[in-house]
Amino acid sequence: QITTDSRNCPKGSIFFALKGDKFDGNQYAGKALASGCVYAVIDNPDYYIANADLVDNVLKTLQQLAHHHRKVLGLPIIGITGTNGKTTTKELLAAVLSTKFNLLYTEGNFNNHIGVPLTLLRLTHDHEMAVIEMGASIGDIKELVDIRHPNYGIITNVGRAHLEGFGSFEGVIGTKGELYDYIRRSKRQDI
């Protein structure tokens, strides 16, 4: 089990010391280990302690681990993105598919560069399929599909909301379209 919160350390879990604008998870590695984690992944040598692994970038390491885990399990994944309607579509799809399949799906709105890897790392051999929601800014969808390798994709819609993050409506279309671009490329490689 993976955790990024030193206040929530299930026994035997691995703590990933993520950094943000106002916090540095590295400083909580010791607390996480004392609270039940068996291992900590850090990227600041000033906080190195026993049972910690020092990496260049904790977030990239988390994403790479999720990518590897997804490839090893090889389960079908449906990716969902769009300007709005992502969460509703995910919840409706999960309600239907879970009647037939042991399904993993994004909890809440864990749809970014941290939430998607954390969701993928919850996949087990017991699951038969996953539905993963993806939020976006420019380039985010490409990054997220490169981590999770969806087999199928749904773009709920493309609207003019949040244009400042995309530069233009065409930027919104291009970013959301990165999901279908990936699926088209991967299908050609399967042939």
C-alpha cells in the first residue's frame, strides 16, 4: 500500500515524500516510518534515515512505479477526460460495469498527476478492469496516458471553461484529444 500522508500510515505501507508549494514531505519521512510505514521514498538527502530510498524526484518515481505496476497487471483501462462531466460519467460507468466486473475506479476527483498514479497502485490481480478519470492542463493528458496506458477512452465534452490554462479553445481541444491520440497510436502498434 502506498501513502503520501504521514498522518495516514497503514502498517506495512510505503511513504512517498511528495513536495508542494507550502510543504516538503521529506521532513515527514521519519514520522511516517514511526507510524507504520516500512519504507520511505525521499528526494532530499538531508532527511535520509534507515529504511529510506533516496531518488532524484519522488513524484516521477511514484509515476514510474504506477506505470510499471499497470504494465505488469495488464488489465483493461478506460480513461475519461473532458471539460466537465468527467466525475459523473466515471461514477455512472463504474455503477454499470461493477455489476459484472471487479472494478477499480478513481475515488473522488483523484484525477491529476498524483491521483492517477495512486489510483493505479491500488490495482490488484483481483481487479478485472479500471475506470480512470483524468483532469488536465496543457500537456497533462499526454503525461497521464503515458503513465496509465488506457485501452479505451471517453471524452465527455470539450468546452471553453478554464481557457487561461490552455491558451485557447484549440488548446483545450488539443489537450483533451491527447487521450484519443494515444489510443490510436497504441492500437496501430497492436496490429
